[in-house]
Amino acid sequence: MCVCEKSVTFAQFLQNTIFYFIYMANVIKLRKGLDVNLKGKASLETVTVKASEKYALLPDSFTGMKPKVVVKEGDAVKAGDALFVDKAHPEVKFVSPVSGTVALVERGDRRKVLSVQVAADGKNEAVTLDTKGVKDAKSAVDLLCEAGLFAFFRQRPYDVTANPDDQPKAIFVSAFSDMPLAQDFEYVLKGQEADFQAGLSLLAKIAKVHLGVSVKQSAPALLTAKDAEVTVFDGPAPAGNVGVQINHISPINKGEVVWTMGAEEVIFIGRLLRTGKVDLTRTIAVAGSEVKAPKYAKVIVGAQVSDILAGNLLPSDKHQRWISGNPLTGIKIKQTGWLGAHHTEVTVIPEGDDEYEMLGWIMPRFKEFSTSRSYFSWLRPKKAEYTLDARIKGGERHMIMSGEYDRVFPMDIYAGYLVKAIIAGDIDRQEALGIYEVAPEDFALAEFVDSSKLELQRIVREGLDILRKENM
Amino acid sequence: MNALRKYFDKIKPNFEEGGKLHAFRSLYDGFETFAFVPSTTGRVGSVSVHDAIDSKRIMSLVVIALVPALLFGMYNVGYQNALAAGQLENATFWGMFFYGFLAVLPKLIVSYVVGLGIEFTVAQWKNEEIQEGFLVSGIIIPMIVPVNTPLWMLAIAVAFAVIFAKEIFGGTGMNILNVALVTRAFLFFSYPSSMTGDDTVWVAQSAICGLGFDVPEAFSAATPLGELAQGAAATTTSLCDQIVGLIPGSIGETSVIAIALGACLLLWTGVASWKTMLSVFVGGALTAMLFDATLAPENVGAHIPWYQHLVLGGFCFGAVFMATDPVTSARTEGGKWIYGFLIGFIAVTVRVLNPGYPEGMMLAILLMNVFAPLIDYCFVSANISKRQKRLTNK
């Protein structure tokens, strides 16, 4: 099922074609993949939601980093003041998104820091930084570290928070996500084009910047972005995954490091350069089949999700699943949970754990979505939207079918063999098969279609963690 | 539905850790997931939505695809019996079908009881869920043996295959050889006289529960390939019968039409790889043509038309249901072409060049099962060396 989110009119098509001819030649066509069309897409309209009383920064949002908390409960902080730093690189700061007082440093088993919570004072005071002196890569990195925006860099290999001592080969930014219910960045970009460009220009001082744009996007700020090499991707999800884009533009070899950053986070940098202040306000998609009016909302990173969803959920006597992020790569959160630092949407779908379907292995199950023609979703129009719940819908098995992953894995990598090498713990083979190029999110669609129901993202995450430890 | 759900919920505690029926947990799990789609939901860190396909549905589909061939096989058992007894004009359609049904049913039951019994035990022992793989093997096994195979032989062979070809490797998905074919190979090499022998094995010889006919004296009917291997100038059956399937042979393998129905379902749903299936036929056809053009006229097998090679014996059945077994076939897309082609090639080669073995499909698939990882290795290595080159050319 390949579904175009917006039907591209002829005029748009013409416009796109012109853009390609005038501004660039790089169009990469991808055939493998799958667009999952879920019900409850956010309509292009921004509403105001209740400001949260508390905001929290979760160390777990920044994979691979060991936090050292630098505030105490009761400390007064401004937006941009560090809440915790990376133990290995104390210059990398993770800053408070709002001004207020530190309300709680939440710890879990073995005193692991789960979150640092700040009670907002509503004044929105922010630390002011001098942004004028940025001349070279070093000063750019220093500024970003100081402002707490370096924390938003992730690096490949390992898909972890970047290390400021590295010299990245390039910086990759994907201007679109085609995961189900994902934020439409082109909509978010409206009115923030200058900030986006300023952010790109700063990144270009650090390393060569590659911007991945979707064929469905037409904003000049994307297609004619300066200080970045623009590549257009034409194909189904996961074409928007930065990992897929890296694999097609400039694959990572052993020993190389590239950095990636979310497109909206580039806007954060632009804002910083314009105002000298850290402003982590995002326009997130509030979406999903359990959301009453799926729309966009302006919220600050770390907001309490219950405030974002307040009054906007469909009444239901069944369980609901709240997800920070989209249903494929996002994280299931509790009703007291927070918007993760990297997440660009909050989605709510039925949990389904109170759902019992009889004889599922043989019933037609017309409402289900499947890439297999043993179900009947192939009969429905391509635009049909599905209400899927969080059930795994089968038991975990060994890998039985072949080629399932490769169908939705548009990289020059044998996904099934790589997963097997990770399960077997064979590090040499993982390296040979290209583990340095992948992130768990690249396996999200493979996990979705997998008839053996293996937890591929978890397997890949654990594989990357072990590999990183070995190579340190 | 609710009553059944309540019943499952009520008895569930007995099977959990510490319950008095804990030793049968795998059995309970098996039945519960069979009756209801499991309502477990994805954990934190895994995807929140899933495709509705699972291995139960895939295996069920293969079983459904096998049903036409099985039903026709039952009918053909009755038909061959009536034909041998010279009573064809007195036999009715349903009479022949039910005769065949009664002849085949015990084999089906033995195959499932022995195989699933081992599966349940192993699942309980390893504390895993029951794997569905044997649902398919269990129905294939009675279909690829002669109708006169004794049940005790079948039971031993199934037990051998499930334990030594599958469970010791780690269960469904980890096996190297196709379980059903190992069962057949075990029978073939351990009890050759019951598998081909004097050609009395292919036709049921006596009445069952008043149905069917007692064949007067030991009636021998060779399969068409058997006739050719014994040096007959041509087969005694018509091409039409060979396609419809009214010829002696293993229970489920004779009818090309019934197998084609199953093939359509497997290809349409994408459960079987069309690449593998097509390349088996291409490999077989090209090899048959090659032998026809090059070998001396004394070799009868070499000079039957290429399409007859494809419709005779287990060629179609093997190509559609066994070569395409995703676990034991090549897993890379390019590898599937080579794997299939070589199966067709080897099957026809064995038929033509080895007078001892009238049929080569079983050996061809088993041999290629062994070589499939090697084929994949070459394709994966190419990918690896490309990555290596990128590193050195930097």
C-alpha cells in the first residue's frame, strides 16, 4: 500500500519538476518500503494547548549518554541553564526548556536518573548567549554545547548522542518523516524559514550538510536551501529516515562518524542565533485514532503529555496507548509521561490488550491491515485509513519467512542477515554486514511487517550498545 | 465467544507457574492462541502497531493450499483401487472418495499425533510457544508416501524427522532440511521395498469398512516414471490422465491441476516465492530438453517430452510445496533463482541418468537444502566485499 498523504496536483508536479531542473539534479528514487496509513492524521491547523506546570528532561531521550545532574531540587533555573551534563563530556549540556525551580530529580533502580523536572514559573526567562563570535567549527560546536543544542545531535555509528570531540564526515538532516501519523515538517516550517536557513548555515561551519527533502515537499526554503546539499527522495516510507538517506548519499564506513539532527532542531539553532536565547518550542502533531481533533500544537520540549492531550481524547472504555513520537518509532509512555526531547508528535491509539479476536489465523478480519494478501486490505482503496491497536497479533518465532525485511528496508544491506548476526552476537559479521550504518528506527517497518514478530528495534539497539562498548 | 473466553480465563491459573497442570502449559498456550489472537501488546522500545500477519496464518494458508491435492489424492486412491480390481464401472465417485478418505485418514492422524506430540513436548521443555511449522509438514507427509506405507513405519519416520531434522537444530525456522522430505528420505532408504519395491505399493489392495474392492491377486502398477526406469518404451498412461492425476503415485503428488490450485493461492498471497517456483520449472524443462537433444535413443527417460517431465512424479508437488519452504530454501532473492534452477536440473538428471532411482525430486530438494546456505553465502559475501571495497578505496 503506497499512499500519498497529499495528492500531488498537476500544478504541484510541474512546480516540482521545475525546481529539480533549476536547482538540483539529485533525485533518488526508492522502491522498497511501505506507507502505513493510520487513522487520525493531524490536520494542518495549530491549536493552543494548556501550558504545563512542570517540564521534564529525560536522560533516556539522549541515547548512549550517562547523565551527571548539576542541579539540586529547589534550584532556580532559566531556560538554557544546564540540568545535567554528559559525564564523559561535561561540556555537552542538557538544558532546562523553561524557567522555574527544579522540582524533582527522579531516580529509578540503582539510582539511575529517570528525569529532571522543573516547575515552570511562567516567566519564560532565558539565558542570553553571545552568538556573534561563531567563525569556525570549534566555536560553532562550543556555542551549541553551551546552549544545550549540541545535545540534539545524534551520531552514526551506534545512533547515540554525538561526541563534540569527533570530526564528523558530514551532517545529515532529513526534512521529512513518512512514519505513520508523523509531523509534516513543511507545515511546521511556515514562518520559520529564516531560522531554519540560519541553522543550516551554522551547521555548515561544522561539516558538510546534507538536507534530505521529500518529493512531495515544495517549500523553497527546503528545495533551495543554502549551505547544504539538497537531495530529493522519492519513495515510500522509510525514505524520510535519515539513515536511509545517508546510505544512499554517502554510506558510512568503519571508522567514520556522521552527525544527524532533526529538522525542527535546526530551527532551534536559528532561533538561538537570532535572539541569543534558547527556545525549545516545537509544533508537534497530536494525532491518532483515539484523538478527538487531531491537529498541531505549539509546545515546549519536555511538556507533560496529559496537558497536550487534555480534553482532546475520544471517550473510550477500553485502554488507550499514549506514545511520545509516532506509533512505529515512538515510545509508549504513561499518562504522567513527558514529551521526549527528539519527538515531533504525540499519538494515541487503542492499546488492544482487552481485545480478544477468535480464530484470527483463519478469519477474514476485514478491518486489519496487512501487506499479506491473506488479509483483504489489498481490496481497499489505497487511501483507506486503518485503526490499528498495539497488539503484536501473533507469537514470537524464529525467522521463518525470507525477504520480509528487505521489502521495507531500502538500504544496500541484508537486513535479515544483519539481525541474525546481532542475535548471534557475532561482532565481526555485524561490522561486515553494515551495522555502522543503521539505527533501530530503520528497522521499525521491518518489525511492523515481520510475521515472526521479532522485536527488531530492541535487538538492533542492544546490538549497537554491545558493539559500542566493545569498540570503546 | 465470551463463554469460551471465560472458560480459558478460568482454567488459565492451573497452567501458570505453580499451577497443578503446569506441565501442560504449552498445550494450553497452543489452544489459547489458536482460539484467540493473543492480546499481548508491544513493549516499550518496540513498534506500537503490527501487521496482522503471523506465522499461524501463513502456515494455515499453506495447509489450505494443500487441501485440493489432498482431496484429489483421496479420490485417486479409490480410483486406482477400483481400476486394479477391474471394478471401475461398479464404483461411484463418492464410494471411491470415501475409500480413499479412509485409506489416507489414519496416515494423517499418525503424522499429526506423532509430530505434534513431539512439538508440544519440546515446547514445554524449552518453555517456548508451540511453533506452527509442523502443521504443514504434518499434512505433506501423508501426501508424499505410497498409500500402502504401514503406519508404524510412518510413525518412526515422522519421529526421526521431527527430532533429528528439526528439533535438534532449534525448531521451526532453524532447520536445514525440509522435515517432510527427511521423513520420506528416511522411509525411502530404510524400507525401500515399501516405498517402491515391487510396485505393489502404489495401489490400495483391499477393501476398508466395506468400501472399495479387494484386488484379486497382488496387483502391480508402476508409476509412469517407474515404467520408464524399467525400460518401457513409453508410459501406459495418457498425458491427460497425468495432468488430471489419475495415475499411480504418492497420495498427493499426482494431480497437476489440484497442485496448481494450491500454487495459485501460495503465489497470490506471497507465501511462496514465485522466483523459486518458476526457476524449478525452468531448470527442469531446460535440462529435459538438453538430455533429449544429446543422449542416445536407448535412454527412454531422456526422450519423453520436457513437459511430461514436469507433470510426472513429484515434480509439481515438490516445486510448489517443498522447494518453496522459506526456511530451507535460499533466503536471498538472487539465490532463489539459482536454488530453484538447480533443483529442477538435479531432479531431471537423477531421473534420466540414474536408472536406480525413477524419481529425483526428493533427492534434488534435499541436496539443494544443503547447498542453499552456500548460495546465500555467495550473495551475502558480494554485499560484504562491496562494503569492504568502499572502505579501502576511500
